[in-house]
Amino acid sequence: MRHRLKDVAERAGVSVKTVSNVVNGYLHVRPDTRARVEEAIAELNYRPNLSARNLRKGRTGIIALAVPELDIPYFAELARHVVTAAAEHGWTVLIDQTGGGPEQERKVAGGIGDHLIDGLILSPLALTADDLAGLAGIPMVLLGERIDHGPADHVAIDNVAAAHAVTTHLLGLDRRRVAAIGAQRTPEGASARLRLAGYAAALAEAGIEYDERLVAPAPAWHRADGAAAIRHLLTSGVRPDAVFCFNDTLALGALRALHEAGLRVPEDVAVAGFDDIEDGRFSVPTLTTIAPDKERIAHLAVDLLANRLTGNPDAPPQELTAPHHLIPRESTTP
């Protein structure tokens, strides 16, 4: 039997209002009274009716996380951290996959459905700041690099600095023909452009000329694209001695293609990725990578959303940068 607020009040010998004050965290309750109420809650295993509470507040207790692709491990791992962070606020997370398309992104940015969700964490690829400004929408936090300084709070990492760090690491191993895999020329390729800029800056800083032949495009950042890019580089007459892949799934594909070509990693070609997905810790060799603090990204995004829902909904949008760090592993340092 599910116990009610009235049952707790009777067990503790207090009013229903007093139990409600304790459950909702009001400070002005005498310590001995609070202790009796908490003891009664524990004895009866009382759980607040969150649905009723949310209805009284005009909320559902549900937020949404919308990402381009759930089969990209980075987004799956990020989603896990968002679910954990949201649970601290008593929220349930609805997870949606947009495919990076404008119509689906516009749909989720508009709230998915009337009164279905209280807020949204969105990683857009197609929408622009103008697109979002034209939507009535709901409280929203943006992730990634597609939109910054837009109409909503935004959390990202410094992609230029991160790419500069991993390229500098490769150059520090006395590698001079460092390839970059993952370039994208489309409007959706904001992350790719920033990582390419960091790569180019590190080359310039080391006095190495930027060679367009060492920059391999990838229409998507999947394993197959990484393998295809390596095969293209090896057959084009430009033999790299190191490869910076713009995400770890590209790097895993690159490792496979290098193995098939009879090249040793890292002795013949050093390989580094980006994202620190779990698969990279178990590949052979293990994968050097840039580790964005996914847990911190998730908590920043959820806390920003909570501030919009329960704090100051009209405050100017905030731009927050989460930390990252380089993790050297066997694919660059045997």
C-alpha cells in the first residue's frame, strides 16, 4: 500500500502541513519535529507523489536530451551522464535522436509536444541562432559548436585548444607528416572546422607547412569513414607518420585500416583520437585521445536548465566552457 502524507502526519503526531514543509525542504521546522517526521517517513517508506507535485507547479518533471546520433559512442556516454545529473533534480530524461536534420531539430526545439517536457538539452547540427530565435520554444541549453552566443545557454569545450594539444603531442614525438582525418566543409561541420583550425595552428607553431594533401575529409565520423580515409591517404602518395582523427570512432577505423595495410601503430604511424570513448581504452593498441569532461558537460547543462526552470528564467544566456585533457596511450607512445 502506498502511504500518503496524512499517514506520515499521524505516525509523527504532527499536521499534514508540517510533513509537507519537511518533504519540501522548508527551513522553519523545529529540529525535533523534523526528526520525528523523517523517522516516520523512513518507517512507512513514504515517497512523495512527484506527478501531483509537478502538476501543481505546472510541470511534468521530464526534460529531453536531443543528439544527432545515438550510435556515436560519445553521445551515448554523454546521455548517461545527463540522466545521472537530472536524477539529482528528480527529473526523468526523454532521449531523442535528430539525425542532424533541420526538421527534426526544429521539432524538438519547439518542445516535442505540448506540455510533454519542461526543458531541453539540444546538440544541434542544422539549426542556426536565427532558427532558434524564431521559435517560441521552452527553456533550452545548447551543446556543441554549431551555435554559440545564441538565444539560449550554451556549454562546449575549447575545440581549437584541444586539437592544438593533440597535434602538438604528435609533433613532440618527432612526427612531421601529421595527417588530419574528419574535415567537413558543410555548414553542419562546425566541430570539424574548429579542430582543423587547432591542427593548423599547431603545425604553424612548429614551423611545419600545412599540406592540404594530408587533410582527409569524412562525410560522417564513423569507423568506416576513418578506415576509408586511411586507405585514401596511403594510395594518394602521401604517407603520414601520424594521424589525428577528429573523433575516436574515426580513429578506431583508422587503426583497422593501418593493420590491414601491414603498418604498425605507433612504430610506423602514430594515431590519436578525440572524445575518450570507452572502446578506445580496450582497442589494440589503446587509443591516445582528447578527453572532454563529459560528466562536467552534463552537470553544467542540467544546472543551467534548472536555473531557467526554478531560478531566473529571464537572465541573459550564459556561455560555459567545460574542461578537457590529453590522455596519451599506446597508439602514440609504445
